[in-house]
Amino acid sequence: MKELTSVLGLSQDRIITNRNELCIPKTIPEKAHPLVKTLFKIMMQQGDNYYDVSKRSGVSARTIRDWRRGRPPDLVNIEACLNVYGCELITRYKKADVVEW
């Protein structure tokens, strides 16, 4: 591996031997939707990559990667991904907006 890095002029940390290592989120994207931030936080904690979540949720890995770049998630897909980790989306009134029936 050292010979390859010196020939290519790359540092050792730039060579990734496993393609899936590229897909493990290392940070939580600042500009992402709050639900996407939650998903990426859980993915990081679990050590899961885009392909793991994709296989278990039915949402394409490309869609999940696009969320990282700022594309807003649609409700069905983000819910499917969060369901992988036992999370569910619920609807409730804000405390200040409670409606009396």
C-alpha cells in the first residue's frame, strides 16, 4: 500500500480499500433538514453507511446522499429510513397552539 501511495502521490489516509467506507457519514450536515440531521446522527452512532440504510428502508442510497447535500427529504422516504432505527414520526399540536374541542 505504501508503494501505491508514493507512486500516486497520495497520503495513506486518501486511499480507501473498502468502497462502503466512503458512505459512512463522518459529520452531521449543517444545512440539512432537522429530520435528516437526526438520521445521520443515528447512522454515525450505529456505524451504518448509506447502503445499509438503503437496503433496510427501500430508499435509494443516492437519495440519502442527496439529503446530505441539502436536498429536502420527502416524508415517506425519511420516515422509512428512520423506521429502520425504531423511530416514528408523529403529529402533535404545538404547546401554544393547543386546540380545545
